[in-house]
Amino acid sequence: MANRARPAGDFDYEQHGGGYAVVRRPDPRIAARVHAALGASRTVLNVGAGAGSYEPDDRYVLAVEPSAAMRAQRPAGAAPALDGTAEHLPFDDDTFDATMASVTVHQWSDVEQGLREMRRVSRGPVVVLTFDAVALQDFWLAEYVPEVFAAELSRFPAIDRVVGALTAGSRTVRVDVVPVPWDCTDGFGEAFYGKPEAFLRPEVRAATSGLAMADPGAVHRGLDRLADDLAGGAWDARHGHLRTQPERAGALRLVVAEG
């Protein structure tokens, strides 16, 4: 597909997406849940595919991703990726056995249209990995950068909204809480629930769009307080138990519309 102007998400991956795939490496336990939700499908369309996180490697996959910077980070041997958007998928009805979208719906210009398109081109399951922004408010990092977490409430579509868009057409939809393991390899914010020092690393902040987009002054002040609390023991006094908690049921959700 030819390059063309298109609606963009609120985070500019062309400018800030470099190095994203280094920090955001798929976690095999989360991947197992996504792949199980795809069922027996043999052909899968990954919509808003980014660098290819959570794409199965045991079946045919085709990816759609509008950012050239993200397509360039797809590993050797990854599924072919077309330049396109969720809202206008260039495929006939029922082309694929299943469709999937991994932590991308908050970047779409029209969430309902994108989900309708995913339903349209899938004969079977539609699988969406996303975050519940309401549940995200309980993450301890909100104590330090509340502006970021307030913004996430408007950035991420409500889970009920995603479910509503997928339910149309008499599909049965379920929502699963996906626990995050302590040693999660996918470096989204909650993955560091027990490793607070990670947020002092610039590469981690750069791969967390909420922090990367926020007012730098607010982020700087909040993380300075975090550094002080870590040095003085205040963080551990409140949250130290998380350093040894094997997993945390936070805001990560898997929304599955059955075929």
C-alpha cells in the first residue's frame, strides 16, 4: 500500500518509537493467553501490529501497521506488515479465521469503526489486549505522576465501550483479567510494579507512552520524589511487599469476542 496521510494516534511513534521493541518484548505467559484466545484459527490478522508483539508463530499471520518506524522494528522472520489503519482494512468480509489487536486500540482515531472492521474481516474470534484505565488508577506510580494517570482515563477506551462494539452482531464477548508476572519481559508501566527503580531509566520511560507524552516538568518532579522515596526507604515502607509478589492482577485485560 502506498504511503499516505492518515489520522494518527496521540503518541507519535514515527518520532518516539525508536528502541520500543527493545523494552517491549512479548512476555511468553501473556502470549500464551492471547494465542489460546485465538483458538484453532490458522489465519490471523494483527491490527495495529507495531513491532509484532504477541503474534503467534505457529500459524499464518498478516499484520497491518501505519507507522514506518514500528514496521522497521519487526524482527527478521516476522509476519509481513502492510501500511494501513484499523479503520479501513483492505480485505473482504470473513477473510481471516481470527483478528487480534495488542495494546493499540487507544491509538485509533475511531475505536468503534476499527473494531467493526476487525469483526467484519474475521470468520472467528476477535481478540483485543488492552488496559482498563480505571483499574490503572490503583497502580502506585499514580502517587508520583497523577497527571499521567488522569490522562489515561481519556486515552484508553473504556472496557465497556470495547465490549459494546464487539458484541454487535450477536457475538459472545468475555473480558479476562491478565495477571502481570514479576519478571514480565514486556516493559509496559505495570510490568515494573515490583521494580520501581526501572522508572528512573530513560529507555523505560520512552517506551511508556503515557510518561513520554506527559508534561516533562510534571514527570521530572514526580520521578525526583520517587528517587528520594527509594533512597530514604519511604517507597519500600508502603509498597515493599511488591518486590517479592510473584504476580499482580492490575489493569491488563484480554477482551475476546467468540466467532
